[in-house]
Amino acid sequence: MNNFMKCNSNEQRQPCHAFASMNRSAYHYKTSGMKIWVVLFGVLGSASPLLAQEPTPALVPQHSHTVLETLVKAGPVMIPMFLLSIFFVALVVVYFLTIRRGAVVSSGYMATADALLRKRDYLGLLAVSNRHGEAIARVVQRMLDFTTKNPHADLQQVREIAETEGTRVAASLNNRVIYLADIGMIAPLLGLLGTVFGIIRSFGALGSDIGSARYVALSRGISEALVNTAAGLAIGIPAMIFYAFFRGRSQKLISELEAASTHVLALLSLQYGKRADRMPALIEDEL
């Protein structure tokens, strides 16, 4: 009341107006500050549900499947294909070790056989043939066994024995190599079977009423079909390549076996001389 009276006086009117304006400014400042804080709290309150939501999944998957995981998820057909691939690798390793020149015709054995035949040491040649494992050694062993048991046999009969044994060895080589061709035909067929299973699963997903999840099932079925196709071709193509390689090698070795057998028969024919029964008699005497 005293202040009001003081403000009514003419002398102190201007300071009172200044004081009142300062009070109004402070009030408006406090009011504006409170409004700003209210607005900020409201924004934070409305944003808290958005922050609590789960993050949107990325378009690119965070975890990429390895090749092994992809093959495992490609369906049950991958089990026989995996076993077939192991068998294929084992065959290739065995063929590299066995289908070679040293296993069919060796230079050391041919030199020994040539020397013993020229000396007419048939007993020594038979012993050497028993110790060696080459195909030509088995052919010579069969010839010497036949001439020993049939001392009156002529050279034509001995030639037939050599040809029969050579044919048996050639058939054994060809039959062994043919397994690779079988794998080359079976593997793509298994891959085709897996492809059919994957396509069936894809069309089953399209016909099902599972919402957006059917697109995931559709992509999985297509992926299974493609993986099976690729796996079948990945086994079949190398199998056919190795089949062609070992078939050419076996044919070359068979030709070398025929040449070696012809050489041995030529040396035996020289031992017959003018009399066809001379060589079997000598063999009988030595044995």
C-alpha cells in the first residue's frame, strides 16, 4: 500500500513503471521457460514408444551361410551324393596308383625275361614271373605253366594262351575304369531328383495360406533345387573327365602289354627251332 502510494506521487512514477515492466518481463520469461520444458517433456514422452520398438531388420542378412551349411540344408538327396563323391575320390586315387606302366609292363622285368629266354632258363623265368606282379609277368607265367603241363603243345596253342590272358587283363582294366563313367551318369540323375524335390516344395509353398512366409519357403525350395543341380554336375563332370583320362591310359597300357607279349612269343618261337616240340622238352627236363 505504501508502494502504491509512493507510485502515485509524481516524483516516483517513472521508477515504478520501470519496476513493473521488469516484473512483467521476469514473469513472461518464467512462463516461456516452463512452456519450453513442457514441450520437451512431451516430445520425449511421445518418442519413448518409438525408441522402445525393435529395430527394422536389415535388407542384407547379417549371417551368410557357408558352403557346408548350404549343402546340409539342400535336402536328403545330398546324403547319397556325398557318399558318391567320396567313392569317386577314392577311385581316382586308386587308379592313379594302379593304372600305370609299372603295373602292366616294366622295363626291368622285360630285360630279365629277355635274358632268361635267350639262355633257355625257363625255370628261372618262371620263378621271376612268380615274384613280379606286373600283368606281363602273369601272361608269361600262364604260358610257362601251360607248356610245362603240356610238353607236346605247339607254338600256336601257346599263343592262344597268351592272347587269352592278355584279353583278361585288358577286360579287367576296362571294367575298372567304367566305374567312373557310371558315377558320371548317376550323379546328375541324383541332382535332378533333388531338383524335383525342391520345385515340389516351392509350389507347395505357393499354394499354402501362410501369408508373407510363403515367399521365404518359396526361395528355400528354389535354393534347394539349384544346389542339388549344381552338386550333381560338380560330381558328374569331373567323373567323366577322369573316365576319359584313365580310359586313354588303359588303352595305351593294353597296347604295350600286347607288344610285350608278342616279343616274348617271338623269343619262344626262336627256341622251338626247326622242331616244334624242342622247347617244351627242354622245359620238362629243367623242371
